[in-house]
Amino acid sequence: MSKAAQRTRSLLLAALLAALTAIGAFLRIPVGHTSFTLQVLFTCIAGLLLGPWYGAASQAVYVLLGLAGVPIFTEGGGLMYVTMPTFGFLLGLIPMALIIGLMTRRENCGFWRMVLACVAGLAVLYAIGLPYMYVALNGAWSVKKTLISGCVIFLPFDALKIALACLLGSRLQGVLRR
């Protein structure tokens, strides 16, 4: 496949993963200031399948479209979203995909390496999202409540999303390399 064809395919896949992340925002179960969504699933898949740069670009496109006013975040869109407690998690999707892509970019990456990369990406997501949430809530929550309500309750569901992303990623990597 030519370089131009590879680039075109990568751009199309990045656009598809940005769209799937937007769809994942609407498949949600609200829990206080946050929701159980499928955004982490599609961000993991973006990093696994697109690599660091196109994976991060797909998530940057998603965030920028939402900030531009397209109502693709769980509660709408627009610049006012930066004041929402969950905006840090949206920002964290970009480096999450980047980290996952960097850790899995070598060919024939194994399942457990994918899992490790997704866990590292998730750690980056929480490292950005939790402090942002704490500051955005302006001290209304303690650090402990922020950790529990913004992270701990989501970890079992995140583990399931990581497992599914890695299963899909291991199957689709071979298909996409053809």
C-alpha cells in the first residue's frame, strides 16, 4: 500500500474513532457528576489500532468538535464545557490514546502488552481528570470523595472496557495491516 493510501486510511479511521467516541458518550449511565460511558473503550481502540499520533488525533478531533459547539459530550458541547468537573477527563482522552499507541506500536503486539498499555493510558486519564474535577468542584468534595466518586467506582467497568478493547484490538490489528 502506498504512503498516500496509508495516510488516507489512517485519517478515515481516526475520523471513525472520533465518531465512535462521540457515540460512546451517549451510551451512558449517569452517576453524580460523571457517567459510565464507552468513551474509554473507543479511546483504547484508537490507541491500539491507530498508533500514537493518529490515535491522539482522533481524540483531539472529538474534543475540539465538542468545544466548537457540536453537542457530542455527555451533556452537550461548547466552550462552557471547560467549567464542567468532567472536562479534565475529556482532555485526558488525548494523552491516553497517545500513551496506548506508543506502548503498542511495534508490530504483533501481544494481548498482555495491550492490556498494560491500556492500564497505563487509563492512569494518565485519571491523573488529568481527577485533579481537574477536584479544582472544578471548588472544594465541594474532599480528595477522598473525588477519588471514590471520580475513579474507584469506575474501575471495574474500566477493566471490562479494557478487556473488550484488547480483544477487539488483537483481532483487528491483523486485518488492518493487510
